[in-house]
Amino acid sequence: MFIHTIHQKSIINHLSEASTLVDILLWRSYDQPDKRAYTFLQDGETESGSLTYRELDLKARKIATYLQSLGATQERALLLYPPGLEFIVAFFGCLYAGVIAVPLYPPKRNQKLSRLQAVIADAGAKFALTTQSILENVEIHFSETPDLAALNWLATEQKIESDPEQWQQLDIKKDSLAFLQYTSGSTGTPKGVMVSHGNLLNNSEYIKQAFELNQDSVSISWLPSFHDMGLIDGVIQPIYTGFLGVLMPSVAFLQKPIRWLEGISHYRATHSGGPNFAYDLCVQKITPEQKENLDLSSWLSAYSGAEPVRQDTIKRFTESFKCCGFQEKFFYPCYGMAETTLMISGGLLGNEPSYCSVQVELLQKHLVTEIATGEKTNQKVQHFVSCGQSWLDTKIIIANPKTLTECREEQVGEIWVSGSSVAQGYWNRPQQTQETFQAYLATGAGPFLRTGDLGFLKDRELFITGRLKDVIIIRGRNHYPQDIELTVERSHEALKPNSGAAFTVEVEGEERLVIVQEVERSYLRKLDVDEVIEAIRRDISQEHELQVYAIALIKTMSIPKTSSGKIQRHSCKLQFLNNTLSIVSSNIFAYKQTVEESEQEDLPELETILKEKVSLGEIRNLIASILQIKESQIFLNRPLNRLGIDSIQAAEIKYQIEVKYGLVISMESFLDDINLIELITNCSKSTELSTTESTKDKKNETQEILNNLNLLSEQEIDELLKRMS
């Protein structure tokens, strides 16, 4: 059997001897070199690339050799990649070289680089690995951002002049750092969680046993690789267990959720999941006709984590897709965080999710009194979904954060965790590391990781109730903000789900409740403010017996969120206090203040622009229908993002234009501050979609016209429109 002589003597005898991920990949490249490790679906449907274990090992050693020649061992290197196999190669290249990887979301054009700069400074990074296109985008900022220019940049898909046979295998230990997982959290600046090789191997075994994975398993992931769930479960778990990992870009799923389920059906995937919203999106967007060809019977673990798991979401998804072979027992609610590498708890495979309904009044006092299923009661009830139990050496306790004593079962407290999956701490933050990772009970038991999450144990199963720092205390009663936020989003159809924040501010020495809530885009132009405000106040009063001090209705996609989509309540509160929210309308008690948008320019409709020669009118109509707005609201030289386009709608517009007109739009370009002319001008022709010469000629003509229009000033455009009308 072929094996590279340079590391033949370093191969472990069995996977059980592995102490690092490097050991794992070296073994796989030796034991099963031609087995496919990953398949990438660029558009979520078509295979655009794959890697065998041999190919991954070879490419990783080539990058590692180059990094070692630069003296990068033990240094930090940013990984700035779009979705794809290049990230995986670079990540393992760093591991082979003993370089501490720092996965990050690549910056978009015209995007502020403050977070990227904060991570560079915090990590002390000296290197950056990326693609040529992203490097060209970042280089534009070098003149005003010397910290970016100072990095040693490497575009890894370009030809690298290094011999993989010259790679020097290092003596890496279990406690050696593998990478830094930067998490923004709900407050503060980004912190780098120090994840070791030992953490990764322990948590990978944790996931393997909990999900009963083996080499015949198949996973599909659309989760971003720079995020802990996408990296650990989507990238590392396939290598660790030895099964095929199928990957697709997040935007491919957001664009057409059916692609995720079609991938599961086609590849007979056994293991795949995502946050709660993903299942809601499938229910909303997938049509009965699309379900006809789905077979989800292979999907043994549909995990749900990273945000509160909703019982009604589980029920809706199961009911919607049972015709495709999906069963409720496939759902696998779980709990985890970057500080524990990934997974903390999960259920038993094949068991239906466990639920617990409790009295709200007692829950507000941190007590749990269960209401039996079917029991009639006059009490208000809150439903929770079990996140399962701990595995291997992980220990979960519920602690009183004030007395540092362990709570009795079915009493709410802070979730504390210990075990080999708990990371080493925060990079260069000894005080915060001590506060978070080195907690002890009053008895001296410890150390434990303080998760900052609240929950309770019932029959050894963990139920999450909220965040410790986000708990709302009004008149001595505890309220969980996510419960209030759920009440708000359900109070009126004009309010966008998973896009609200509840918090308190001090008014004349008293804590008062504030609601900040995004408005659905389709309602921005027809919002009945009084009706919505009344609905919010009414439902919160009825459900939580609370008076709302202030309500701020804000524009779509403007609420502060973390990279994983969690609401940043602290940041939201600061913006509220500093009056920097993108407010549509606000209401404080009986006083109503409306911030009106500036009057739009009086430009003629686009249909008058050469509509016999170009398809601008049709494209304008298409965009308007997707955004559910009037065509007249789309202006020639106004940035489209002022219409409040979110990533899901952007993906849908991109897809529809490509299918109908054969024009390929860069997703990054589309999300920039770009108007309709620039959007079409920046398109390129798709040879696959442009099937006739006449179509090509028309598109060439369209491109030329738009290029000419784009050179005109606003006054010249206006004069042209007047002459043509």
C-alpha cells in the first residue's frame, strides 16, 4: 500500500493511540487513502469538488511545509475562507505545522473591519491564509489598516512552492493548542477560546457515542466552518469517525431550504442538523410538490442546537415531513458551546424528544413544578424541551451562582460543567479565564465551567431556561427574556420571528421593561403602528403580567446579533439608550414618536428605461415580488439594501436572476451598498444558462447599455428619463 515515506514511521498502530487530529488524518491517509472524506456542493446541488484522505494529507503537508519554512510554528494564523474545501485543507495545514488556527468569517466589501482588527490584536496573529479573491478584497484596506498589511498573507489555492516530503512532523501533545474559536457572545469584545487537540478528540468521541456514528454514517452540513458547530461537527467529526462529510454553503440552504433535505435524501445522510430556525424555514418554504421526491427515512439524528429548541417547531416539522419518512424520534435536541469545544449534552438516539411543562408563576421564583400531559390547569404554563444528558466524563451540575451551592433537582440555577471537553480558557485573558473556567462550589468541589446559562435537571436530563445575565427581575420576580420575546413576535403578524430583544432600563430608581422588535419587511410600508403597539402591550400583560415601559419597532435586519445568530441584548440596550437603533416607530407609555424616512427621490419608474432593449423592468418586477413591495419603490440609483434585503431574500433574488436571465451575480457584491444598475452591470454571463446566440447578444447589448448608464450623473439620468418618457 502506498504511503509517504516521510511519515511512515510516525503512523500510530491504531486509532485508539491517537493523541492529536494530525495522528487521525495520518492514519486515515495510510489505512484508507482513496476513501472520500468530503464532497462539496457549490450550489447546494451539484458536486463541485471532493477530497480523499490521501489528497487531504498531501495538500495539508504542502501548506504545512511552507508555513514551517516561514517560522510560523506556534504562531496564530487567521483563516479567512468562503465555504469550500480550501478551508479544510488550510485548517489541517495549520495543524500539521503546529500553527494555531483562527477561523473567521471573511470580510465583505465595504464592511467595517473593526471586529477583524480586534481579533488580530487579541490573538497577536502574524499570518493569514485565504483565497486570492478575498485577498484582493482585503488589500484595498491595507493603506488605512496597517495591522492588516503587516500580516503575512498566503492565498492557498495558488501554486505553493514547497515540497510536502520536506514536512517535519512535530511532537504535538494532547494539551497542545489546535485553534482559537473566537466568540462574540452577547456582550463584550470577541474572546478566543483555547481549544486543544485533547479537547477535540474527547468531544469528537463524545459526539460519536451520543449519535451512534460509525464509518457507514453520512453527514450533511450547511453550517459555516468558522463557527464551532460547523467546524467540529461538519468538518472534524467526519475525519474522526471516518465517514463521508457532505458540505454546502450556508447561502445555498437559505436560498432554497429544499437543497438541505434533497441532499439528505440523495446521499442517504444519517446525521445532520442546525439551529431551531432552520427547521422552521423548511416548514415555511418547502412546497408539497417538492416533498414528493424526498426520502428522509435515513436521517437518524436531526440535531437541533445553538438557540432555544421549541417544542412547537419539532411538532410542526414532524407533521410537515412525516410524508417523507421523517419521524419525531429522529429529532435530537442538544446543548453545547464553544467553551466546551462543542457538545455538552444530548439525548438517546431513537428516543422521541422529552418535554416538560411547568408553572410559570413558580418558574419566576426559580422553582420547577411540572404539569402532567393532558392535565387541566388554570395556571400559566411554559413548555421546555430536554437537551438530554451528559456523556463520557462530562459532569453537569446546577449551581446557585450567589451561594455557590448545588441546587436540588428541579430547581433552576446556573449550569456548571466539568470534563475533558472543557477548553483551556480564553486566550490572554487570565482574569476572565479564572472567572469562567475555574469556578468552585462552597464545598471545594471543582473546577467547573460557568456557562452563564440557566436550567434545571429532571431525571438526569437537562432543560435550558435562559441566560443568567439576561434574566429580567421586576418587582422581585424573575422573567426570561426569550419567553417575553416569543410572546412579542406572536402578538402580530407584522413582527419578524427571532428578531426581538427584551431587557430592562432603570427609570426613576425602578427597573422597567423595554421591547425592541424588528418589523417584517412586507409590513414596513403598511404598518399600523397603533395596532402593533397595542397587540404587544396586550399580550405581554396577559402572558407575563408585566407593563411595557417602551417599545421600539425597528427596521428589518437591524437588531444586533452574534455571528451565530443570537440576539445581543446588551448591545441592543446600549443602542436603545444611545438612540442609535434603526427605528421605524417607538412608543413610551402614551407618548408616540415616529421617525419617518426621508422622502424618496422623484425618479420615473424603471420601465421607461429602454424597456424594449433590456430586461430591467422584468428584473425590477422580480425583485419587488420577492421583497413584497411596490415596483415604484425600487429606484435606479438608490442602494437596494435600503429596501431591507436580508440574506435569505438576497439569495432568492440571486437564484431567480441566474435561472431566468443567465446572469451570474456575486453574493458578496449583491450584499454591498449597490443599486440596480450596478447590480446588473456587475453580472457575468453563465455559459450554462445562456443557451442561444441571440440570448448572448441581448445580454451583451444589455451590459453595454448599463455600462454607459452607470457613467451618467444623477442629473443626466433624470434628464434622459424625461426625454424618453
